[in-house]
Amino acid sequence: MMALDFSNLLPLFAIAAGAGVAGGILAGLLGVGGGIVIVPALYLALSTAGMDPAITMQVAVGTSLATIVFTSLSSGYGHFKRGAIDMDLLRLWAPSLLVGVILGALLGGYVSGLILVAVFAVVAALVALDMIFRKPAADPSVRSFSKVVWAALGTVTGAISAMMGIGGGTIGVPLLNFLGYDIRRAVGTSAAIGFIIGLPGAVVYMLTGLGSEGLPPFSLGYVNIVAAAIIIPLTSSFAHVGVKLAHSIPRRALRFAFGIFLMITSLRMFLDLFSTLTANG
């Protein structure tokens, strides 16, 4: 355990609360599960508290996945009531997503935290560029692929999402939109996918982190229980606000907002990565 007193942890709890509110709204609005906000927020808070950089990202990712289990249930239910979830795709993707999540979480639990930061930043930047600049078809239609191709896409989505500590929306929303899904249906379906990613992903991060040196107090493996307990009720409550926004603003504005937010997040992570490498070099 880290030698931190309560005063050192106060910024972590305060940032966790802010991330919970923002993450919940974005979960409902963009179908992202909130992890795209929660991971960098926790990463910043833990770094400020003086945590060992070698495992900071693992704790941020593991804790984020634990919160996504509950956020995705709240957000997904809101979209389900509005008919914005493709249940057939969920049934098709569930097994391959599960395989991908386990693989991604195992990799994320053992590789360097700097690699996780790099993966997070690169994927977020690519997705942001796609969402900002690509113009979707005026009358989108879902592309036809074999079940094998859909399964492969599900495995990749699950693996990258588990490594990044996100609920699937960061990958799922632009992927489904590119494959012909209306943006609102892509958001709704991706919100529901978060549960399939969050639960097994959090369990794997808990197990791989057991016995690790330098963990913050109140941690179960790479999941910090106190931060998760602060974030979960906030994200679950504010997800409903995001769902209402998602079904009331123009589709193009929804894509643009998603892209701008991801680009800002990516740039911040690149700056952190550069700073860390410079300090160690």
C-alpha cells in the first residue's frame, strides 16, 4: 500500500466526483460509458497524489471499468426505452466481445502503464479525426458482413476497450456509424455494450493487481473501491441527462461534440506521455 494520508487523497475524491458527473452525462450523450473522462481524470488525480507512475494507469483503467458496469446499465436502459438499441447485434457480439475483453484486460494488467497511455492517446485521436471530418451518408444503411467478420470486429472492440478502461462507445460508436448505423442507434447500442465490457474487465484487473506493491489505500487489485464508490452513483444518475440530450440535439452536432472531446483528451494524454518520457530520459 502507498504511504498516503487522508489529506493526500482529498484531491482524488474531489476529482472522482467531478469525473462522475461529467462521465455520466457523456455516457448517456455519446454512449461512451464515461471511461473516456474517468480514466484521464483518475490518472491525473493519482499522479498528483504521488502514486508510482508504473501502475497509475492500471489503477485508473481498472477503477474506470468497475464504474462502467453500473453506468452502462443506467445509460443503456434509457436508450432502450427510446428504441435506440440493436438487440440482435448485442446477441451477435456478446461472445466475441467477452473474448476480446479478457485478452485486453490481461494485456492491460501486465504491460507498462506508459504503453496503456500511448494506446489510449492514439486510439482517441484516430476516432476524433473520423468523427469530426468524415461526413456520414445522408441515408445510412447497415453494411452486410458475415458473422465471422462481425465477431472479429467485436473481439477487437472488446480488447481495445478493456485496455483503455472505456465502455466500448469510443470504439463502438464510430465503428457502428461507419458501418451504416444511425448515430443515435450507434450511441444507444454502444451504451449497452459497456456492461459486457465493464464487468469481466474489472474482474480481471482486480485479479491481476492483487498483491501489487504501491497501490493506493482501499484498493482491490487495480480497482480503487473508494473512488469507484464516489463515481458510480454520480455517473448512473447523470447518465439520464445525457440520454435526453442525445435525442434532442442534431446528429451532426452529436458527432462533432464527440470528436472534439476525444481530441482534447488525446492531446492531454500525449502531453502527459511526453512529460513522463522526458523526465525519465
